[in-house]
Amino acid sequence: GRYGQVAGLYFETMSSTAAIFTLTVGTVYRYRPYLYGPEGGSKRGGPIATDSFFGGHTAHAATATFFAAQVFHDFNPGSKAQPYVWGAAAAVPAVVAYFRIRAGKHFLTDNLVGYAVGATVGVLVPRLHRTTTGLDATALPPQDFTGSVIGCAVGAVAGAATLHFYKKLHRSGVSAIPMQGLNVNGYAYGGLLLSRHL
């Protein structure tokens, strides 16, 4: 019944936040706060030293809690517990953000953006799936999610491979810059200019 639908919706919601986070952290290089002090130890030159923007822990915590609050709101209209559920949904990611700042992993702005992204996705995805009519399980055609699962898996693997290659290329001192121009014959060209720092 509804448990399978909510579980699938939760997976979709968390995957949406994970995709936004992965694309952002793979393209925006921002040094973590611990690099500006003597802390960090062996992590100073590690692969996550430039992954400060935006706060992934905060974003995922906000997605999970705001998703739970939105689903509770939809399934329990008029409940007197709603203010407490929404309050807890807002408080948990704020506490996560506080401890990430204290640990030197993120700046305040990283966590504010992570909180906003997570809360927005956590509320928006379930709301996009709401219907005005009640659920009649007998009227639904048989569901086959094989294609969806395969698509999510292929997308996740492709994203992880792309991010791994991009980070490996960046750490090796090789730069990839898009370029375009005209050759001596007047023909246009475009591509990537690969250069290695000496």
C-alpha cells in the first residue's frame, strides 16, 4: 500500500538532493575552514579538502526531516501534532549544521545553502506527487519499476565515474579549459585545451 509508495518517494527525494549536491561539490571548489588553521592533519591535502560548498550533511538531514514532515502533513491533515513535527524537522538539520561548523568542515553560508536546498527538495518532491483525489489501489495498473531502478543506477554510476575522473584530473595538475577559435584557413574549431602545470 502506502508504505511502498512512501519508500519510493523517499528514495526519489533523497536521490534528488544527492544529485544536486554531487553536481555542485564536483564543480564548485571551496576550501574547508580547517585549512585556514593548523588543524586538518593528513586531510589537508585530501580529496575532500575543497568540498566545502555546500553542506551535504545538512542538506541530506533537511531533506529527510522535511520530507517526513510533509508526508505526515499530507496523511494527517488537521493533526495537532503538526507544529511539533515541523519544528523537529527544522531543528534537526540546524543541529547538524551547528556541529559541522564546529568541526571546521563548513562555513555558515555552506550550511545555509545546504539547509535551503534540502528543505526545498524535501517539501517540493512530495508536493509534486500529491493528487486531489484519494488513492484507489484497485484502479492502478500493475507497476513495473525495473526501468526506473536501472535508470537511477546507471545515472548514479555515470555521475560517480565522471566526478572521480574530474577530481583525479584536477589533483594531477592538469587543467581542462573550453576553447574555440578560427584556424589559419578560417574554419572554426572548438574543444578542450588540456594543460599541465609544471
